[in-house]
Amino acid sequence: MKRKTYERNRGFMPGFRTKIKRKNNMSIDITKAKFNQYKTVQKSGMFNMFDPKAREMTTLTKDEWVTIMQDYEKLNAAWGKDDEN
């Protein structure tokens, strides 16, 4: 049975977004050194930052990597100013 257009596109409408729930509610502590590891890989330009091989170039855990990606703007505003020329 074919779905109607409004049912098909329901996921794209405001108010119908689903929130991703984490397995645990523990917060991940990101230090400036961890963020700098992420930035080093990013500036190398060798990897797409979603690629698992990019994370393997650092000592970061998967949770730390994902946290940095999610909170990048906030972390970059706090610690990324050193990198700008």
C-alpha cells in the first residue's frame, strides 16, 4: 500500500524529530589536549572526520570523538582561538 505524501515526509517536518538517546547518562570529559588531537587530524585533511580511521590516529575513545563532533562549535569557541592566524 502506498503511503501518502504527508506520511512519507513526516520525518522532515518540524516537531516530528526523534531525539537520540544515549545508552548511559554519563558525561564525557573533554580536555583541551583531547580537542587538540581532534583538530590535528582535522587540519591534516587526510580523513573525513566521520571515518573511523580518523579516530584511530588519536588516543580518543569513540564516545569522546562523538562528543567532540557534537559539541564542536562550543569547544572550538573555547579552545580553537589559538589556531586562528
